[in-house]
Amino acid sequence: MSRPEPLSLRTALAAVPAASAAPAAGRLLGRDAAAAFADLPRQSALGGARDALAGRAVLVATADPFAAALALIDLDGLARRLLLCPPDLDPAHLPVLAERAGIEAVVTDLAPSARPDCGGRPVFPLVPLAEMPAPRAEPLATEWVLLTSGTTGVPKMVVHDLEGLTGAIRPLPEGGAPPVWSTFYDIRRYGGLQIFLRGILGGGSLVLSAQDEPVADFLRRLGRHGVTHLSGTPSHWRRALMSPALGAIRPSYLRLSGEIADQALLDALRAAFPEAAIGHAYASTEAGVGFEVTDGREGFPESFLGPRDTGVELRVAEGALRIRSGRAARRYLGEEAPALMDAEGFVDTGDMVEIRDGRCRFVGRRGGIINVGGLKVHPEEIEAVINRHPRVLMALVEGRRNPITGALVTATVVLDPGEAAPEAVTAEILAACRAALPAHKVPALVRIAKTLAVTQAGKLARNAAPRPGIRHA
């Protein structure tokens, strides 16, 4: 059963009642508000601003993810371009981004005193949902502009279209129960946007996270709504496993993406949710959704390399994964923007891969290498070894400057709160590292901390400010 490509989100939502009439299907659920997908094609949160925004390049800057969802549904097919601003974006970057993207208007739910400076462009506040007249014209092919994460400067702007964004989404099988999707991600990042689109187009419902919502509160809310499909980064899932509210959820499908899913985490999720299907997917803002692995093992089979019937082609060149796919972004936006693809249409992901025993394993990012006396060290490789320890909940490996070797490897770990002998665990961690790794990769220092910082994108905050903790050599 194939799914026709939607002309716009509004036209896709118009088909939701025909796709599934089950009572559990077709709801958008925020922390403090809800809407039925079947009603949204006839409703708008733009009020009288719809005509003024038609055909324009619009920046969406909201505090509430539910408001962002309504704005995206409203504006796709109406605006010619959408620039999605995640909540952690440095406000100082907004004027530059707005200029480079040719932004002509701003849509927001923020109070006037909290609205970002966008160079005097007209601002249109979102209003309560209300019935709207029928659209006057066929929907436009809106450009979706997403921002890259993990940079300290002005982020790159990545242009997608709805066809590429929805290329990996499959329709609900006939007779299948409508899924209730949710994600730890923010929907204004690529990973969260993918789940947002699955929730809309998959014949089920979608529960949105709320900004700054404690993990335990979010898990309990997911349990109340009966979430069946839940997505997040490995760091999101590690924090969930640490939460006393983990037992509130009983998902039938768990999805990981955005970071390396190591074997220790996959095994921990299997132990916590023995009846659930578990998949870890590879996706990036530039390359789109590449593939999903469902065999319970870290990495992916070497047989995935080369052309596949999914329309995605993978190759490893100079140690890095490269992807050619119709799901990829179309280009970077900006007059002096670099090329997104090489001459053959491949996106260089920058994720380094080693092939051993028929398995491709991710070892880290090209730009995240620690140089120890001229030898390259991937922090993620060491973290995977540390995370195997049964008392370790999370680990972060970083480099510390050293006048002799250039850098030393350091590790910060979060232990099970019931651990009474951190010194003994530290000794066991170091012994495990010495047994599994070359000497230059063994941490020179291990620190115990209560928490590790996670970015708004759901990834470990690397090179963050020092955290209070106990030091163990």
C-alpha cells in the first residue's frame, strides 16, 4: 500500500477521517491543549493574517511546541518558505538568519516584550483556533528551512521539501491499531519534525513534549495518553531509564536516533521493555532518514552499503558514512553557502564508521576527535566501554589540554544512585578501559557526577562547563 505524497499538511489532514475512524486516532495533544486532526483543515490559528502571509517567507518562533505545531500546519502550502526556530537558538543569530533567508514576516506566540528582534519585520501573533474560509488557491510547494545543531556560530540553514521530509513514512497497515506517537525531541529539530509528521500522516495521535518539562512529568503524561510509539536520542533514553516514572509507560515501539546507540543501552531498553520492538535509526538534518536497524545490535549490517530498494544508497569513503537519497535536504540556504552534496549526489555525514566482522560500527564524529600525542581518539568509543559497566547510567568523555601530549582523556560518569562505593566502581571502569582500549585511550581522570548536561537537541553537551562532582584518578 503506497501513500500519495501530500500537497500540504492541511490536505493530508483532510484525509485522516477516511484513513482511520478509531476513537483513539487523530488527536494532537499538548501539555495544556488539544486539537482533533479532523478539525484542523477547517481551522486556523492565524486569524485574519492568512492572506497577508500567503506566498511569503515566514519565520516561526514560538515558546509552546503545540503552538508551533498549529503554525506549521497552517503555513505549509500557504507560505513559500518556513524557517523553524528551535527554542535554544541564540537570539543574537536571528537578524542574520532572517536576512539570509529572505524572511518577510514572523509568526509567534510570544508576548510583545519577549519577541525576538528580526530587523523590524512584521510580526503576526497566533490566536485561538477558529473556523476559516476555504482556501482560495492550490497549495504552494513550501520550502522547509531547518537549522543545524552542534555549532557555536550562526547555524547553517538546510532546505527541505515536504516530499523529502515524508519519504521514510509509511501508511498505517489496513486493520492496524492507530499508533499514539510521542518524542522527547522538540519538533522544530529534524528528529522531532520526523515524529511530528509521522503523527499526522500515520493515522494515529501525537503527544507533544513541552519546553522545560521534567522527564518524570513527561513520562507520566505519556502514560496517561497511552503512548505506543516513542522516539528520542540515546541520551534522552538514558535519562528516561534513570527516572522513577519509567514504569508509567508501556510502549510497543521504541526508536533511537541522533547519537550512537551502544550495545549497553540497547540491552538496558530490552530489559526494561521486553515486549517492545526497538529500532535505532540513522538520520541527520542534511542527509534525511537513512535507515533503521531492528536486530537489537549496535551499528548496522555491512549489507546495508550500496543501493537499496528504499531509494537510499550508503557508502563509506575515507572512513565516513555518505548517503545519497531522495529524502536528503535540497541545499544549504544563503548566497555563500557550501555545497550540500558532492558531484555524485552524496551527503558526507561526518560520522566515522569502522567495518568489522560484517558490521558497520559508528565510532564518532570527524570533528570530535581528541588528539593525544598525535593519536586520534573518538570519545564515543570510550563512552561505549564505560557504559557497559552495570552501575554506570551515563558517561561523557572529553579532552583536557596538556602541554606534553596536547590533550588527555577525561571521563565524567553518572552512577546508579544506590551505588555506595564509587571508588571501587571507578577502579573497575579504568580496568575495563585498559582491557578493551589502547593505552592512549584510557582516561587519565574519572569524575563522578550526579547529572550530565543534555542539549535541547537531546545530545550530550560536549565541551560544557565543568560539573561539580567527585574526582578519582
